[in-house]
Amino acid sequence: MSGVRLLVGTRKGAFILTSDGTRDDWDVQGPLFAGWEMYHLNGSPADPDRLYASQSTGWHGQVVQRSDDGGNNWETVGNEFAYDGVPGTHQWYDGTQHPWEFARVWHLEPSHDDPDTVFAGVEDAALFRSTDGGQTWQELSGLRGHPSGENWQPGAGGLCLHTILIHPDDPKRMVIAISAAGVFRTEDGGETWIPSNKGLRSRELPDEEREVGHCVHNLAMNPSRPDTVFMQKHWHVMRSDDGAESWEKVSGNLPSDFGFPVAVHAHEPDTIYVVPIESDSEHVPPEGKLRVYRSRTGGNEWEALTNGLPQEHCYVNVLRDAMSVDTLDPGGVYFGTTGGQVYASPDGGDSWTAIVHDLPAVLSVEAQTLS
Amino acid sequence: MIRVVLPQHLRTLAGVDSEVELEVPEPTQRSVLDALEARYPVLRGTIRDHGTAKRRDFIRFFACGQDITLESADEPLPEAVSSGAEVFRVVAAMAGG
């Protein structure tokens, strides 16, 4: 029987929410790793019971956990993320040069076909890969070694590599995003990287259209149409139809085009979801109304989805890795908030129910569809 | 025999209850931590950084009621710690309000 497992990372531990295919009743497991910041948990597409989790605190640094049974038991694996060679420097907030320093793993992206291969996007921005189930990690240093690397500057949350998209047909093709450097793509498995920010405009920059320096918040892609990539940028929702080579703005009638996550429906590659946020200085929903906006036209034309979501006095945020979709039919959509709610919609966003109300601030939500 | 007390998160991570007992012939901060990490590899990187072995910023070391964090890592620990009469305490500093 089909079902859904949600992997929820929070400021104070991880939670696993499971339901059958109706997605009506949910079992809540957790907190796992109570008290630790769980930036991200993710499952292997090749073996859904193989899970990886990023666990950290300011006191004790980074730990990585692995489960081989869907989250019932966990094993601590490797936590040494050593930059390749002499790390050098990148630009700091004040424009001075600053040494690259590993802080934490923001995002874990397992390979599509090998449960033991997993990529880690880290702060300060770099891409690491493990081919032994997380026991050891090697940097794909061609990315950080790009000539623009010394000009990368952190966003408010740090210089983080937060999004990793792997091409469904060719694992050597990947697209990643760094806040606040922008998008980079590789076609040779991570040896060489190409800045992919053509068409992005950031009014915060003296040169609005510079090659790097754009605060990209999140990317999403439907595997059936991998050359179409959607982006929630600091400001602006963007779309690419040439594999992230160039971008056009599709913010259309959104009440605000600032936000963090973007997601694509599993079966409708032109149906996308964002959560508009008032502004970069407020980080709350416009008018105190928590609204997911859905476009069925790949952008520009948006409708507010409000059924079941609070429409007054709501001032939570939805962070960049905190929205996900399942692959059931009809497709489900899920997101978590900084107020500790995890909302589920089993009907593509038409209606929403809070699975849980009072978790710690939610950092990430990943949906696994189980058969 | 050296008795080491870990902060709660590290006890959970290492799967130990209260005190950890280690045999360390010439106990110093460095040799005790080396022995601790050898016994519990999951603690590598959580007290000292990988590679540099630099103490993490919010970690401190206490012995006999004294903060010995800033003493040399190769300074012999007090006799009371070496004999097991007193514990070597790894402390996660109070921070964050």
C-alpha cells in the first residue's frame, strides 16, 4: 500500500511523519536527536529506507547520521568536511577577504541510483560527495575553485550551498545554488562549473547583472522536464527553459515576489508553488495571511491557496528547504513553518491541514513517497 | 584511570551514561582527548576540530573545580585527576541567553 513519509528537520531535533496514501491520518515520530539543529534530512531515491540527516549545534559542530531502515535506527557516520588543498579566502560582509571555514551541512542530496552516494552542500559554500554511505567526504573543489570564488559573499544566513539538482538522465549534469553567489552548473560530474545567472537582476548590487553575487534562495525542477528550472530568488521568481543557462522573471501577479522555497508538482511540470513573504526586512507573510501561491502556467499567473491556512494574525516564515511534494495521484504538497506547523495538502494545494502545530521552528521538509 | 564527564549531547552521541573511564599513562588535556576520541570515534570533531585539533569555541575543560581550558594541552593534569579521585570535565559553555 502506498504512503508518504515526511522527514522534518527543526531547530531542536528531527521528526518523521508518516501516513498511508489517503494522507488523512499521520503518525508523528520524534524528536530524534533532540536539542540539535537538524538542517536537513533526505532519503535515497534508490532505497527509500536509506536516510541521511545533517545534525549540528554551535557547541559541537557537525554530525551526520544515516539510517538503513527508514529512520527507526541511526548510525553516526563521517563528519570531516575538509576543503581540498589550501582553502584561501572569499569576500566577507564588509568586502574584506575572509578564510573559508566549514560551518555546517545545509543540504544532503542522495544519488538517484546509488544509496551510498550522497552530495552535501555546506557553509562556507562548497560541494562534497560521499560514495561510501557518508563515512568519508571529498570536496568537488572545481566549484569553489572557480575564478569567481574569491568574490562570493555570504547572504544573511551565511555563505551556504543550499540546493543541489541532479539531472534525472545524466548524473554528471548538476545545478547548484549558493546564497549569495548564485547558480552554477556542471556537465562533467563536478569537475568544472559554469556560473548560470544570465537574466538575474539584483537591485542590491551596484552592477545589477553581474555574473555572480545573486542571492538565490531555492531551485526546483520536475524530473520529466529537467531543462525547466524554477527559482525563488531573494526578490523575484524566475524560470529557465535551457537547463539554468538563462532566466526570465515570472513573478506576475504575486503580492510579493520575495520568499524562500519553490516547488514543482510531481505530475504537472508547469504547476509550481511559492510562499510570498512581505520583504527581506520583515520575513512575514503579507497582511498576516499565510498563502501558498500556485501557478498552473509555469509562472506569471498565480492563484492564492488559502483553504485551511490561517488568514489573520499569522507571522511565520517558510524557509527554503521546507517545502516538498509527493508523487502520489493526486499529488501532495507539504511545507513547514518557523512557527512549528507542518501543513499537508493531498490535493495539490486546494486544501490544507496542519499535521502538527507546535514543533520547534521547521528548517526542512522532504516528502518520500512509499510503495 | 581517568574519569571524564561529558556534556549531555556528547553523552547521547557516544551512547554513554555518566562518566567515561579511560586508561591514560601520562594524562594531559591532549592525551585524554586523544584516548577519548580513540574509544569513541563519533566524538571526533565535536570537541576539537578535525585536522587542527583546535578546541571548539564553546567547549571548556575543568579539573578540581578549576577552569584549565587555557593551560597548555600538554601540561600534566592535576594528580587528583590522574589518580581518578577527581573528574576531568568537558563543558559545553552556557551561551545563547
